[in-house]
Amino acid sequence: MKKLILLLCLLIIFLKHQAQVVNIEQARIRMDSLGWAGMLNGTFSAQKYRDVFYNAALRGVIQHKMDRELWLLLVDAGISVADQVQLNNNSLIHVRNNYELKPWVRWESFAQVQQNRLLGLQRRHLCGTGPRFVIWDDDRFRLFTGTLAMVELEKIRGGTKSEWFGRASGYISWSFNDPGKWAFSSTTYFQPIMNRLADHRWAGQHAFSWALNHNWSMRVELTHFYDSRPPKDIVKSTFNTFVGVTYDIDG
């Protein structure tokens, strides 16, 4: 492994849960050489009022880079329990292939399976493909955009049948950093159903981090999500914020 990052959560402003739109941009690991790279993030918290509330989450990423091709595997899971009653559980597996057609364009294909009790999602299967464009990419500033066509099959908790439809996904992702000092990254997604543009999702993830010393850094993150037509009894918009500490082991 080129890098292993153990995320130790010291401060939690709002307990995180997996949104319906997964930000793959935040999961990508920049690799300057061929081979393998990996990342592991974990959080745990316990709070006691009248009952004891536990929250735990784990995210792992593995990448393998070849000459013109890159494979990515993302596994994400979380659980929340209060007084031995499960309030939420979520899990996700995402596999993605990135193939370089030209220095400025890649072709990406992916498959994904996820479930999220809090968002009323019993099961969702996704598969999609489309181009990813490199607008700018250097050590300080990076700008990417892309569009995908997806087939989505989902079943809502309490529903009697699964539904499937075609959905488009467009995104813009950019980051700016002063190496060894601070970094900012932002990704915004827009995902309408192809034949019903009024039925769409907006999502974004924005993060700022700054170095405390050679290995330790602080991270502040905001994630937001909006669904114009969510499942019954599910809110249209959600957001969460997160403050954490990262320890980076170079290897």
C-alpha cells in the first residue's frame, strides 16, 4: 500500500450518515506511479442521556493503477444504536473502472449496491458509464467534470415492488491546495431522471483541511443533499457537518 490513513474522530458536530448520492471524487486516491493504493477511515462515538447512543462508521478504498487503466473499490458502512434499538444502518459497495482515452478524457464505468434505513432505502442497484474530462490538473489546482448515463433499480422500505428508470448524472469537482499547509475540495452533483427532469437530485460535498504538523491535520466537511421527489415520509433535503483529525502514514 502506498498510503494508509487512519481517521480518528475527536470532535463530531453532527453524526454522519451515508447520503443517497455517493461522492466518488472524495474517495479517489491520487497516484503518481503504477500499483496499489489504499485508504481506511473509521469513526466511533458514544453518548449517554437517558439512553446510551452508539454510532460507528467505516470506509475503505482500494485502487489499482495500470498503464492506461485504473480500478477502484469502495466499501462504506455505518450503524446507529440507542438502548439496543437499531436507529439506522447503511452499507454500500462501489466498483469503478477508469480508462484513459486521451490525456484530457477518461471513460468510466461503474456498478453499485447500497441500502440505507434512515433514508427509507431498502436496496438500490446502479450501473452507469460516461466520459470524465480533465480541465486542469497540477500539484496545486485540479478541475474535473463529467457526465454519466445510469440505470437505477431501487426498492423503498415498505414498498411492494422495485422500480427502475434511467438517470443522468453530471458533476463538477475542483480542489486547491498549498502542499503541507492547507487544502480545499468541492464536488457538486446534479442527477435528473432522463424523461422527468423535474424529478432530480442535487448533492455536494465540500471540505477544508489544514496541517497541524508533518503527520497530523484537521478537517472540516459539509455534505448536503436534496431530492425533489423523495420516498413517502422522507424529507427533501438533508445536510451534515463534520470535524475530525487525520493521521497520515507515508509508505
